[in-house]
Amino acid sequence: MTHARLARLRTGLLWAVAVAVVAAYAFPFVYLVLTSFKPATDAVAVPPTVLPRRFSLDNYLTALDRPGVTASFVNSVSTAIVATVLSMALAIPAAWGITRYRSRAGRMLMAGSLLVRMAPAVAIGIPLVTILGALGLTDTPTGLALAQTTVALPLSIWLLASFFEGVPREIEEAALVDGCGRFGALLRVILPVVSGGVAVTAIFAFLASWNEFLFALLLTSVRAQTTPIAIANFQSQFGLDWGPMTALATLYSVPAVVLTLLLQRRIVAGLSLGAVKG
């Protein structure tokens, strides 16, 4: 067998493995979407069928007609935006200070953020219930956004620190020589250089808040309830209402999927930037 034929065979095997992995990973979501278009009887049929016998929008109409669903979408969007803004506002100066000053306190902050990220969410959620309850912020979008910031902030600091590490110090020194202060150099010079990394970090912070479930379960009841909780509430005396539940889950997945597809080039570019040292 020639070298060229071996190379083609190796490439074909790699593509086959890649397609199999993607198919296995994507199948649950594809099944979710297909189930959302099934009539009520087909959604709970045993044995289940992958493709709907008849496509129907009844599940979507039922899900959107349920009280509180529209408000939960609004709460999810507003909470995710506030949590993202807070995370970025705190993570940018923290990551910049850590990478530029390289002090022991900075290394301790990085280690502490990693430990917080590794800790089980329930270990953080239980004290947050007490703290936010004492502040009167339970069942409010503000309180939930503050809680979700504790999830997004450590990840944001670690990502931004890697991006700032890739910026040569000479760029900041040149800005200082030209009359900028350190904060001015950060705003006018460094952030434009790492704008791709900042965008990537903001996207991940938004998705971390968008997909968060436990804090929303612990800290909300009616007014600030988010869509993941609304999805979990599709229960009846006979069990889970699979049709409307999968329909609402499909709708809730659309913003995250669209955001990722629209910004995939910036995500790849930003991640590549963080991997390159200046």
C-alpha cells in the first residue's frame, strides 16, 4: 500500500471517528427538537420513535400559553446580561492586575478563584440563600444575577488572565511613555488589542448564567423565575408533560445556538489569542 493511500485511509478513519463523536453528542439535542414537534400521544409512546409520525406545533402553543413562561424568558435574559456585565467589570481589572504585577496576593486570588470554580455549586448556593435573604434579594433578578456572577467571575478571570499574558509589555510601556496612566493604557491600548478575548470571555460568562439551574431553583419562586425552572415545572398528576417541556427547552436553546454560530469565528480567534504569548 502506497504512502498516499495510507494517508487517505488515515484521513478517512479520522473523519469517520469525528462524525461518529459529533453524531453521538448531537443526538440527544436532535431527539429533543424532534420530540417537540410530536403530537402528545407520540411524545410518550412506548417504544419511542425518533421521527414524528406527524409534525405538530401544538406543543409550542401549549408551552407559550402557560402562565409565567414569557416572564421567565425576560428574567433569563435580564439576569444573564446583568451577570455578564458584573463579571466583566470585575474580571478585567482583576486579571490585568494579576498578570502585570505578579504579586503573591495575585497568585492567591487566582488560586482562590479556581477553588471557587471547582467547589460544588450547592456548597455556594446554600450560604447565598442566607446572605441574599438577609439583604431582601431573594426572588429578585438582582439577587439571582449576583449569585450567578459567582459562577461566571472565576472563569472570566482565568480566561482574561491568559489573554492579557499574550500582550507584550512593550505595548503598555509605550502607552505610558506617551502620557497614559496605567488605567488609561488598559482602556485605550490593551483592551482593543485583546478585544477578541474579551468578547470570548463575555460569551462564556453569558452562557454560564443562561444555563444555570441550581441558583435559580434555590433563590427564586415566582417573580424572578427563569426559563430552566419553568421547564422543570412541566409536571402533571400523570408525570412529566414531555411535549410542551421539550418545546420550551428547544425555544430556550435557540439564543445560545444562534449566538455561538454567529460568533464562532470570534470565539476561535479569541481562544487562539489566549494561547499565544507575546
